[in-house]
Amino acid sequence: KIMALSIYEGTDPGSEVADAVAVRHDGKPGSWFLKKLYVRNDDGTKYYQGISLKVLDGGDPLLNALGPRDFIYQLFMGDMQPTIEEWNSVGLVGELNIDDIGESGAADTSTYVPFWLRVYVPAGTEPGVYEYVDISIGAIEYNA
């Protein structure tokens, strides 16, 4: 990890996502997986602007063995679960710009910026847990 920005599953320091987000598929044909996540600054000497998130399908070995799948990834910023209309408004790009964390002279390590990950799991995908959905973070890092 180059920057001190991390993805979390909850609002406590112990809930940091170590490598990738696990997508749990229940076997229903053409289903959506939904998960609330957070971005947090882990360094009290830095602040961040121009923060962007992008979903990277890391290539789960189980999925690779099954052949190509047309997963769809969406990201949405906010604390409340998005409505269908809100999901439809963001498109299918799997990218998101989020609020700055901290400012000049004031690093912020207490704010957890909430966002939602939505993954479409296509019909024909075996039930299971796929643990290779990476979310990359880009930002401009400044000394506080």
C-alpha cells in the first residue's frame, strides 16, 4: 500500500479489508451482491484530495477455471443504501470519486467515508465466495 488510504468493512480500525472484497454468490441466476464499505486515512501526517475508487476484477482462480463471466461492478457514495434509480444513474463503470479526507494543516484519521459496492453475478456462475474483487484507490497525497 503506497498511500495511507484503506478500504474498511466497518467503522473501526480492525475492519480493514486486507486484500480484496469477498463477493458471496448464493446460486440464484443473475443475482446482485451488495456491500457497504468505507475509505479511511490511516496516517495522521497526511491528507488526501481528488480521491477516486476503481473496481479491478483480480481474477478469482475458481472463476478462471469456469471460463469468462460477465460480472458488472458499480460503486455509489453515501451512507444510505442506494435505490434502483440511484444505481441506474451511475452506470456500469465501477468507478467513483469521493470526498476529500482532511485538509491543509489537519489530517483526518477519524472519518470513514461510506460507499456501496454492487456486483452483478451472471447466470451460470457456481455458488460460492469469490475473493478477488480489488478496489484501487487513487488520490493526491499532501503533508498535513
